[in-house]
Amino acid sequence: MSPEDRGFQLGDGVYEVIRSYSGRLFHAEEHLARFRHSLAAVRIELDDVDRLGVIGLELIEKNGLSEGDAVVYIQVTRGVLPRFGPQLEHPARPTVYVGVAGVEPDARAQDQGVSAITVPDTRWARCDIKAICLLPNVLARLAAQEQDADEAILVRNGLVTEGTHTSVFGVRNGTVVTHPAGTQILAGITRAVVLDLCRQLDISVEQTPVQESELPALDEVFLACTTGEVIPVTRVNQRPVGTGTPGKLTGRLQVAFRGHVRALR
């Protein structure tokens, strides 16, 4: 990447991360549709987005990752342009990067659960765009690490939005609750799969924000993300959630999610 690239200098770009199981991309169409949404929202034109998924599969094979778990990382920036020069009259050629890496599932997190803290959600107002400007997320993760926690749950105006790289779910009296899709959260692909699994399992769902003050009173809390799948949260702000152990409903969704993955292999 050129040092004059707007992604390098201004964070002017978007990205997508797609999970691969045994050489097959997980819900690639949905991921690429979200990527198109991000590109359109920041007004970067790119032809043949589907080709990026094909390139990801080729890289998985060439790097010997076809037999295990991996992720494909796709990033597109606006390209090389004067820092404050005209953009629309003379658009640059976008810079495209695709890389792959192996993934080692965190069995401890899935079996025993993780801890989290809450921090203010200081991100911009278009969290539905998967932009590469992630400094607020980085600082929140650092705050979690400083308190020996695994994740930071973001809170805006007293309401839980999501995690730094995860969707956040609560369980209240057998009902799964989570922040509705919109500009305040990134509509995760794994989040959508979890909601669909809830429907298949006849688990009621309320897409409504959870109050930060309500977190300790929830029966269960769990996270969902591309790399971690479904992860129980057993402590928030050093206080136990429910019994302080992974919840039964979370366990049901973990089993259902793994079954969903096997069906796609």
C-alpha cells in the first residue's frame, strides 16, 4: 500500500471478514451483500465483488487451509488521492487487499464462558458500515484487557449496543433479547444465523435494547461473532451473570450453531 493511500492516512475504507470451514465459506453471499452495502455507503465503486470471495477460496487452498478453519479478510480503500484534493471529479482506483489466516477455535471460551466489562460507546453514528476506522473499538478492547476481561460491551445512552467485535444477546425469562438492526450496530452475519436458529428452536426473540443496569439481572448473556461463534458470558463488570456459569439456552444455541455449520460443509 502506498503511504499516500487514503486508507493508510485517513482510514478511508471498508472491510469484511468471512469464516471458512473445511475450505467452504460461511454464508458468503450474506457477507458480500453486507460488503456491497458498506462500499455503497462510503461511495467507493468496485466491480465484481463476488470475485473477492473466489480469490479468498483460492488463497485458502494455496495456503493449505482447506482442511481446517480459516478467515478471509477483505479490505478496500478509496486509493491514492491528494489528502484534501478533489475526490468526485477524479476518483482514484480503489486499493483491494485479500488475505487469509487459520483460526484455532477457543474451546475454553465456548465451554467455560468469558468475562466482559461495559464501556461508553464512543463510535460514530454509522456503525452499520464496516469501516476500517476502529480506534474506539481498539481502546475499548484495551480497557477490557486492563481489567482482565475478554470483551468490552458498548453502551450508548444507557443502552447496550454490541461488543467491540461481537453481537451481544441477553436472555430474560426464556426470551432472547438483542439490540435491533440499524445504524447503531453492525448487523452481524452470525447474529442473523443465531436469530434464525432461535426461530427454528421456538425460542422467543425481542429485538429491543437492553439497559446497562439490567445486565446483572439477566438470566444469561452471550456473544456471537465470525471467529468465536456463540460464546457464553459468565461475568460482567466482575459480577456473575445468572449462576455465573454458561446458561442452558446459550448451550442449546451452541449445539444448533455447530449443527448448522456441519450442514454447510
